[in-house]
Amino acid sequence: MVDLKIERPQLSAEQGRLLRRLLALACVLLAAWFAWCGWQQQQDSSRRAGLQSARDSVVQSVQEVLAGEYERMATQLAKTDVRAALEADDFATAGTRLADGWPGVKEARVFPPSLESAYAVLTAEGARGGGYGRLAVLEAAVAQNRAVAWVVGDAGSRQLEVASPIHEGERLVAVAVVQLPLDSIGDAIERAPMAGDTYMALRQGSFSVIERGDSRLGGGAESLAARIPDSEWRVAAAVPDVAGGPLGLDGPACFMVAAVLLLMAVLANYADKLARRRKPAEGEEEAEPASEQTLAESLQQAPEPPVTPTQKAPIIDKDAPPPSAQVGIDRGIFRAYDIRGIVGQSLDAGIAELVGHAIGSLMHEQGLEDIVVGRDGRLSGPELSEGLIAGLRKAGRNVFDIGLAPTPLTYFGAYHLRAGSCVSVTGSHNPPDYNGFKVVVGGETLSGDAITDLYARVAEDRLYTAPAPGRLEQRDINDDYIERVASDVQIERPLKVVVDAGNGVAGELGPRVLEAIGAEVTPLYCEIDGTFPNHHPDPSEPHNLNDLVKMVDRLEADLGIAFDGDGDRLGVVTREGQNIFPDRLLMLFAADVLERNPGAVVIFDVKCTGRLPGHILRHGGSPLMWKTGHSLIKAKMRETDAELAGEMSGHFFFKERWYGFDDGIYAAARLLEILAMHPDGPSQALAELPDGVSTAEIKVDAPDGNPHAFVDAFREQAQFEGARLSTIDGLRVDWPDGWGLVRASNTTPVLVLRFDADSKAALERIQAAFRAQLLAVKPDLRLPF
């Protein structure tokens, strides 16, 4: 038998001493870290407790101010002269008498309970009469049957509005409103003791009326918010984010661990001293005395570790397509809110590279480095995307290429990958030979002058070329998007849904998202095919929904969902085959959002029904009509801090719980969330929305291919008696029983018309009036009505 002896490696005396010193140093460093974390936890607890105390003090102070104003309102309304004026139906005098003897009142008005005269004041005076905010507080006072308070106006001139219903017995006879300064409420917040690195705000709905402290903490202030009783306000507060202690330990536990680590350091140091004093064992040679080295000196003698690069070297794509010599830059492809042209005529890979170079140059000037690029399913997508990326990298920008992606997924990527900028290569709902670019730079969707400036950069050769190309990284964020939507939306009960993507790029992602939130999905034309072999992917055209209607009926599904070519627009049909126009869907979305955000601004475009503003007001919101165009709507949302917006074309923009960009897939998820809660099912929920008689969008070929010139001439010449004219976007003409619109499309050379009325007779009358005026401008104009 062979006796095997395993020799274990032995540490030399010098190595043992170095190891003990390293252990002692590590214990000291860890002890310092735990002690620092404990101190941070202690400071955070103290700061948080102080801020909560200040918040509660503000809540009490503001509640006392409101209680005083409510009591003063009741006292003033009980005055003899006010009651006498009301008995005589002299509402103007009642308002004047209401203000008498009320310190600080800037204005007082009394309206009949129908509030029709209040709406008339809004029409006549606009923002000067208190705007939609005043109407919202009047409607709230009637709905809640008590005095309510609201802040109205913009950031420069916000005022306090207090409204109250006026009764004679059980009968509502009037509604009163007074305007007061915000000083007393502002003083309550200004007097609150709080540290400079904390944050506090009085919030109404989604916006901060008054803020103090570090506004960068505002995004997380709802976690410490406290509601003010008898109001729709709350006081939000926040402290700097302090990470939890190591291993989830609180402050005292961190201090205890630090003490134990210091003790270990002392013991390691003591063991090192004992080892140096130990005499050599018998037969062991006595080591020569070594010079005492510090730990730093020992480490200096140790070999340096290899340096690991922290960044990838830029990838240089030598095969990137050169600028085209065949197709020149056509200024006409730079539209009002995107870039769009016909592939092979006004657009090719070379033009795409120049566009990318111009976008990258703009980003360079703004100090932005990263950008996300996605493309829809058109056949020209890969070539144009390759050219665009080459131009962006030429300007030194780092590109995340997410490949085939609906436009909202590209927008999502700008947030998820923390790029802040993105380009979607898409022709949207246009024919297969079209393609283009939707551009976001630094969180702003480019439109108008910002789009035409890209053309000017190319034409004037104002393009920045970086010393080295930017990086290119391929990313797949589909699962991240699905997880984000599903974490926000889960439907209460399963709904059976048919999804028609029209062979557009949403065909793969859209059904997956709706399945992830709990729906039973049957796909229809969801294979991505850039030739669109079954029907054109444009749900705003009713004939494109015919197959969806048939499939919903055949399967007895709860609902039919349709997406456009790039997935940023939504169409809906019921089991009964009814096409629910997007302006009615916006009513449903608005009522849902306003439940959680009373007073919030809801934006809609000029093509939406005239019944929408009243619906928004009656649910406590502030309606705002604006120009058509996804980039124009998003810009207005940022300006007004709106929670929701929608267009008649099917674009829906949710800021509440989402990112504020137009997203047909997310809108479909939110729609199913609402409909699943209705006890009588989706069809009944949709049938309950206010409705009238309306047309879909009517598209007419523009004379000479120039819709803007025709609309300008029409605005100058048209005459409509007894109607109110709006020139926000084209010409919209409103009568008491309906309206009509003519505007220029910003994507194709057509006129866009729409008509909406309370009855078929009113609709025919309005269409006839428009027909006469349109033919007066262009007698041979072909009109389908």
C-alpha cells in the first residue's frame, strides 16, 4: 500500500502579516461604511419626522383657512340684500352684494343653476372670465352640493375660487363663486419649518399650486402626501432619497455592526503583534528581521492588476450607405410634425443618412449623446434605418437599434434606455411606398420650425462630424415594454378581443400586451407584411374595419381592436359592429382619468365632437381644443401639464400612469381596463357615451395638390351666418346644434372635412352650408356629400 501524503501550502511569515493587516484594514473600512450608513439613516429619520410634522401643520392651517372662507360664504349668502336680488332673479346684483364686506374678494358672480350663462361667459371672456377652471369649480359645487374651493389661472396669476350652491328649501336656485387671493394659503406653506434639502407642495390634481424646497424631489412627493379635508387638495412632501442600510439594517443596527467590525480590526492587529513576537519553533531557522513596512508600501510592491476597459471601442460600420447621388433633398418631405416621402423619389438611404447627420448635429449642440432607433414593417425600413444610423453615428451619437418596433415602443425605449431621444422610421398609415421619420430630441417631438431646421442644416452644410463614430448597440426591449404595461394594467375579468393590426408592425407586440393584462386575444392580419396585402392599416377609414367587424361577430367577441401601421393609433368596434369613434373613446378615458385627477386639463383636436367639452367639464376636468398633429398635441400637453389628450385620428396620449406619448397599444390596454369593470359589459359601457350624428373624416383631393392654399382662401371668403368661427386649425364653424370643419392635411395633399350634429336634419343643413361655400371658392371641387 502506498502512503500518499498531501502537502498543504504554507503561508510564509511575511504573507501572514500582510494578510492580517489587510483584514484589519478591511474591517476598519467596513466599520466606517456601516457607521456612515447608520448616520445617514438617523439623519433621514430625523429629517423625515420634521417634514411630516411641518406637512401636518400646513394641512391644518390650510383647512382652517378654507373653513373660514366657507363660513364667510354662507354668511354672505344669507344677507338680506343677496336674498332679495335672488328672489328677483337679478343674478348680477346678487353677485355685487355678495362681494360687499368680504375682505380680499376680487370678483363675485352668481349664476342660474343650469350654468348656461357661465358657459356663455367662458365663450365671451375666455381666460379673463376664469376659464374652464371656474366652470369646473361651479360644476363641482353643484355635483357635491356643498361649498368647494379650487385654484384657477396660470402659474403667473393663480387665484382661489370658492363656489357654493344656493338653495331655497330643497330647491337649487343659483350657484355663487368668488375669487380670492392665494396669499393666506401660500403663507401657511411659507411659514412651515423645513430643511432646505427637502420638498413640500400644495397640489391640486396633477399640478403643484405652490412649491417650496428642492423641486427635483417633486416626482416622489406623493409617498408622503396628506389630503386636506373638505377640499380636493393635498400637501405633498419629499426628503432626499437615502438608500436603506446594508442588508436592510436600520440605523442602530448599522452602528452595532460597525462596533463589531472595529473590534475585529483591533483583534487582527493584536494577533499580528503576537505573531511578530513569537520565537521560532525547534529546528526552525530564525527569520532575519524584516524592515517594518506599512500596508501602503506593501501594496506598492504588489503587482498592479490589469486595467479593464470600462467602455467598448466604437464600432465603425464601413458598409454604411453613402449619401445618395440619385435623389436630391426635397424640402417637401419636411412636414409639419414629421419627415415623410416616397421611397425612390424623395427618400432613400442616402437621404436618410443626411437626416440622421442633421439630427445628430442638433443633439451635439444640445449635449445629447444617446438615441434609440426603431422601424416599422415596411420593406424600405431596413435600408432607411441603416442610413439613418450611419448619419447619427457620423455625428458621434451612440445608437440603440431596437429593430422592428411600433412607434410607441421606440418612444418607450427613449425612456427605458435613458436616451431621451429617438427616431421611429415609419410611414405610419400612408401607402406602402411611403416612409419617413418621427423624431424626438431631448424629450421634445420635433415639429414646425424644428423640422424645417433639419432641412436647413443639410442645405447649408451645418453638419457636425465627430472625430470618431458613435457606438452602435442592438437591443430588444419588447419584454420590458410588456412587463411595464402589465405592471400598470390588469383587467378585472377576462374579455374576448379580436386584434386587427392590418399587417402592420404592432401585429406581434399588440396581442402579446393584451394577453399579458388578462385578455383572450384572437389575432387578425397580425403577420407583419410591409405590402399590407389584406387592407390598409388605417383604422380611421371605416371600410378598413369591415373584416374586423365580421370576425368579432363570428366569434361573439366582446370587442374588436384595430391598430394602424406603426401602432400609435387605435380603432374600436363593438360586438354589434358599431365603430366607436376616437372622440367618444376620449370621453371614456377622460371620465376615468378625472376620477383620480380632478380639474386636470384634457386636450382634444379640432376634429372632435362638440359634446366632448361638456362631458369633460361635467366630470370635473378642463377641456382644451387644439390643432391636429401628434407633435403639436404633445407640445401643448407639456405647456398645459395636461393628464390626457386625444385626436379624432385615434392618437391617445396618457400622462397619467404613462409617459405622455401617443400609444395605441397602451390605450387599448387602458380601454380594456375600464370596460372590464362595467357590470353590463363593453357594448353597454360604450353605448352610454353621449352620441349624435357625425361623419368619419372625409378626405378630398386638394386643388393643385396644395391643401393649405385652398384652406387659406376658404377662410377669407367663406361666410356663415349665426355661427362661431374658429381658426385654430383650418376653419371650424359651430352652431348651437352642430359644427363642420375644413382643414389641410399635414401628411398628404388632401382636405380633411368632418361634420357633427345633434340630428340628421341638422347634419344635412350644415353639410349643405359648407358645400355652398366650398364650391364658391372652387366650383369644380369634387365633394362626396
